[in-house]
Amino acid sequence: MSNQHPGVQPGTRALLQQGVAAHRAGQLAQALQSYRAATKLDPRFADAHHLLASALSQSGQHDDAERAIRRALELDPSCAEFHATRGRILLAAGRIGRARDALREATRRDPKNLGYRFQLAIVHERGGEFADAEKEYQAALALDARSARLWSNLGVVQIHLARPDDAETSLRRAVELEPALLAGWVNLARAQRDAGRHHEALASLTRATALAPADALVQANLGQTLREIGRIDEAIAAFRRAIELAPNAPTPRVMLAMTKKHVERDAELAWLEAAVRDPKAAGVREHDARFAHAKVLDDLGDADAAFEELVRANASRRATFAYSIEDDVARFRRIREVFGPAAIERLSGGGCPDSSPVFVVGMPRSGTSLVEQVLASHPEVFGAGETEHLRRALESPDLPGGFPEAFVRVDGEALRAAGARYVERLRRSAPPVARIVDKSPLNFQRLGAIRAVLPNARVIHCTRDARDTCLSIFRQNFEADLPFAFDLREIGRYWRLYDELMAHWRSVLGDSAFLEVRYEDLVDDLETQARRMLAWLGLPFDPACLTFHATPRAVRTASLQQVRQPIYRSSIDGWQRFESRLGPLLDELGRS
């Protein structure tokens, strides 16, 4: 017991000993009775209030538990364990911010306590504060470098920080220390998928399956990995195995609906219909259920019902976060201010000379995935997919202020270092080829920075009819940070911001800064456009680019199934089917 004041009555200690014995035996009601009796017999004995708080929290009485631990802290505010217990109670009650403060105080008072560090890291992680969580896990590992669970949790945080290579290192350490750690293998596979190493991810999931052949989560992850490398039938089978193992698990049901082509009403559709009626009972996020339901209705040919469900799905998703298009208006304006003609001239002549990067940019759903797939079918081109490498390279200490502010005052060495950092990260997952494609559409915002840090990089700008582009965005359940993508008016306004910024880049960088490829031209004459793009990259034509759909590579974007099909025209002018429903979008686009 932490409080050793001499006036404690023997009866109080006996009651606490009875309570602790009952608590350890799982007799919670009897433990609570003993602890309460002890606090009444000796109201100034802090340990009694502390033990009562722990038992109350365990029984789900969080408010009473917090009152009890506050009383313990009033009596002994210097006790680190009391602060830590308060943090655990607040965390159990879902009060993340206050739990964080309490655990910070505990670690301040006892910085070498591994348990406090671990709990503080978990609180940061639950609160989405992944950089802070990483620091705390690393501090905990400094105390115990052989904890597999710490290495595993660190790896998960690094996945959230979009650093899959670091995550893989941490998670490999976890499974080396504890080869039977199922979560370690599952999350290692996730990091490997994020890094584009899908076949390594399959090997990790094979280990996970051997450890837990009846684990639904493993099967769901296996299905997603198989889906991304184009093994659709096997992916569907894995999702169905996951559903058999855990009939109430929503994720494999939603993924199955998004993967399978529905040709008739079935039990899977019945589950979705029940899920959209009562998402909470189904254990699914409403917007996930509605997007999947809309996709199935479209499969079945009921376009009107599918669109109405899309409207509801987008409204549900939009309600989950705060966003103002005016923030993007201000940000895009600042980009144009920073990268004016004089700045472009000042920033020229430096950077990293590497010529392997190829940036494919444009609005989401403008054909960027198709362009990457065509190019990646060439033997001298590797498709890296959508990466965070450029954003991270522009957010380093030698570019204070980040993008775009760092470019107001920056020296040549910082530009060269930023470009070299980018290339080093890009090459980690790539074979030794002439060109590596980074298909991150929103890098259209960073074309001035690309010119400054990677002057020899190639850029391909994908364009598509604005109405088709925006409608296609509205039809996707994006998990990426695209807050404008769930409201027709905001999508239209964002498209205008994009169009204005691309006009700015043409003006200050020149017409030869990037190659523009229209999606409609690519569909109409694939060979001519493929030859144009390869010539732009300085590569000879290769006929494999015309059979891009047969290229065995992982694709993680919303187009992952479309790019595995030959060219088709059905997506051109698709907006006309829904013209009467697109008023807010068409109004915004009409202002350009």
C-alpha cells in the first residue's frame, strides 16, 4: 500500500486485505463492499479510495470511479500510481484528453515506469496523436527493448504515420521476439502492403494463418491483399471464409460486396439492407454500409436507387468530420503567391538531379490509375502507386514551415537534400529500372516544389471531363484525406480550385513542364497515347503497354478492378445519366 500514515486502524487494513482477496478471485461485488467499508471506517486512507476506484472502473461505474480516485489524489497528490490509475479510469470512460493529462503526470513523477509509458502511448494512439504515441513507445522500448508487444504497437503507429518501411522494421522485430504473436504478423502484412510488397504480405499472412487458421481477421486481410494483386476469385473466397468464421463481423461483408459482381438478390444483399436500416446493430459505419449497398444496387441495374443511396452515403460520411472549402481556397491562393514567376526563377538550377521519378497528377478519378498501369507494364518502369514520399520530403527540419511556406526562403542545399530524401524513399520498393511512377494525384498542388527539388523529374497531368470526374469522386468511399469528396457542391468548387492552380502552373512553369493526357483520348486511341507518354519518359515503345490489364502488379486505389480490364468507353459521358440530380455540381462547374 502506498499510503503508510501511522493512524491507519487495524480494521481498515483487514477490510482492504479482504477486498483485495475477493478482487483477485473475481468476486467484484464482495470487493466493492469491503473497499467501501474501509473508506467509511477511515476516510483519510488514500489507498482505500484508490482500490475502490479501480474496482468501480472495472465494474463500469466510471463516474463513481473517478470521484474515488480524485479523493485519493486529494489525500496524496504526489503518488504517481494514483495519477496513472486516474488515467486508466478516464481512458476506460472514453475521456481521452483527460486520460492523457493524468498519465503524463504519472510519467513525469515516475519517468522510468514502463507501465505508465505504455498506457500513455495507448492514449495518444486512441486519440489519433500518432507522432506522440511513437515517442512514448520508443521511450518505453528504451526501458524494455525485448517487449514484442511494444515493438508491435510501435509498428502500427508507424503505419498510421504513413511510414511502412519503418513499420516493417518494428514489426519484424516484434515477431522475431515472439514468433507466435498473431497481431505482429497481421500488421507486418499490412505494412508490407502499404510499401507495395504484396507477395511478402502474403507470406506474412500465411504465417498468421498457420497460427490461427480460424481467425476471421486474418482471412479478411488475406482477401484484401489478394484483391489488390488482382486475384479476385481467391479474394472473394477469403472474404467468404471470414464471414463463415465470424458471421457478425461487418468488414468482410462490406469488402465482399465491393469486390463481387452481383447478378441477383442474395443473402449478402439482405445483410446490407439490414445494415443500412440499423448500422449500430450491424456493427458497421453507416457510410460504409451505404456505399456498399449503392454499389450492389448499381450491379443489379437499379441506377436510380443506387444514386439515392449514394446521396445518403455521402451525407453520412460528410457528417463525420469538420471541413470548410474556404480553407482550401486560402491554401491554393497561398501556393500561387509563393510560387510566382520570380520564385520559380530563384528556385531553379538546384535540387537533386535524379531523373527516375515520374509524377502522375490530376484530380482523383481522372485516369491516373490507368496511366500508371499502362506505364508500369513497360519493362523499364515501376509503378510505386500512391505514396506519401513527396509530402514527407517537404516536411523535414531543413525546410522549416513545410509546404509551401519553406519555399519563401530556402537554400540550394536544402532543395537538393529534399529531392535526395524523396528519391531514397521511392527507390526502397523499386527494382533497378529507368523510371519509377509516383501516382499521387494531389501532387498537382506541388508542381512548383517538384521543379525546385527534382528538376529532372517527369510529370504527366491527367485530365478528364469535369462532370465525369466529379461524379466518379462522389461514387467513391474514399478513406484517404479527401474531405471535399462527399458533397457535390464542394467537389465542384474544389475542381475549380484545381483548374485555376493548373492554369497557374502552365503560366509560371511553361507548357513544356508536364505532358497532358486526356482520359478520353487514352480510351479512344490507347497506342497513340501510350507512345506519347513513353516518348515523354525517354523510353522506347513496348507492346506490353497495350495489354496493361494483364500486368501482374498490386493496385490499391479505387480503380483496382477497372485497370485489370481492357479499355472500355462506358465511363465517358456517364454524368448524363444523372444530369437531373447533379444540380449543385453543375452550378459550381458552370462558374468556371
